[in-house]
Amino acid sequence: MAKSKKAKRSSARNTSLAMADRKSEAVRKTQETNILVKLNLDGQGRANIETGIPFLDHMLSAFAKHGLFDLEIKASGDLHIDIHHTNEDVGITLGQAFAKALGDKKSIRRFGFFYVPLGDALTRVVVDISGRPYFNLIKPEGEMRFTAEYDLPEAIHMLESFIQHAGLDAHIQILTGHDGHHVMETIFKAFGRALSMAVERNPRIMGVPSTKGTL
């Protein structure tokens, strides 16, 4: 029996969703930094990260791996002063690449959440690709031990820059943890998994998932 016109349209739409290209490239050049980001939202978790900040490379590789994003970042900056400018501009450029790759945001699930444990650490991340940037971090009382040159304030600043330029509403809650390395890994892994859920396309979602008709 031949397919109905409605079934054919649905099949064609599903194929279109599956084949749509969600890749992007973003560049940021200033007197302080030179950043190149290449992103594929529908990748396999491949990462090639060179920011000049080894621990940030490690965290962004985990973000890409668990988010199933193919991510390439090449960055150079005034690291002889400190990591601030490079760290911030990597976040800005990654956020711009993310927003560009999303395109019109049609058929995306929009919301995502995930919990990740690692030893003593447990973190929950909830995101909304709302187009209205907001970042909230909640952490437990007490000190965390960091042995790398990259600690929680730097991570927060990078993520905040990313969230601002990607247009995300993101809430990160560190539920438990005192080993800084473990805490950081749970943040970046949970963030990757939550975003992977949010960007996933659902053929049942017609157009942009908002009563306003726009995100």
C-alpha cells in the first residue's frame, strides 16, 4: 500500500531533521587573545582542545565527550600575565559558536538536566535554551581543595561567559564535594549531558518550542 501524503511529509521532515547541518565556526581576535572554535552539535564527542590552560583543556574535552559534541578549540593569549583573558574569551567564542550552530532552534527539546557523581562530588545541571541568559551557581559550605592552576572561580567565569553568549538559562548546583578536581569534572560532564539533551531534535516538536513563537 502506498504511503499517504501525510506519512510521506512526516518521513521527509524526519529525514530533513536528521540531515540538517548543525556545525559552526567562531573566531575572536583581540589585542589580548586569538580564539578559533569549531563545533558540531551532532558529533561523536571528539575533542581537540588547545587553550594553553591544561586543566581547561581537560574539562572542555570532558564536556565534549559526554555531550557528544565534536569540538575543536585553538587559543593563544597573554598567558604570561595570567589566564583571565584567555579563559573568558574561550567562553565567549564557544558560546557564539553554540548559538550559531543551533540556528533557528526549530524542533529542539530546549530543556535539559543531568546529575553526575564522581567520588565525593555530586553536581546537578539544569539548562533552558531560552535566549534569555541567566546563570546561577549553588555550592555547599566549606573549602574545596584545588591542586591545579585552574580553580572554581575561573571555571565559573568561563561558564558564565559561555552561557551569556549562547543564550542559556543555566543552574548548576554542587550538591556535595570537597576534592576540587572531582567537583570540576562533575560540573563539566553534567553540563555537557544536559546540553546534549536540550539540543536534541524531536520530530514531534513543530517549529520553535515556545508559546511566543521565538527563542
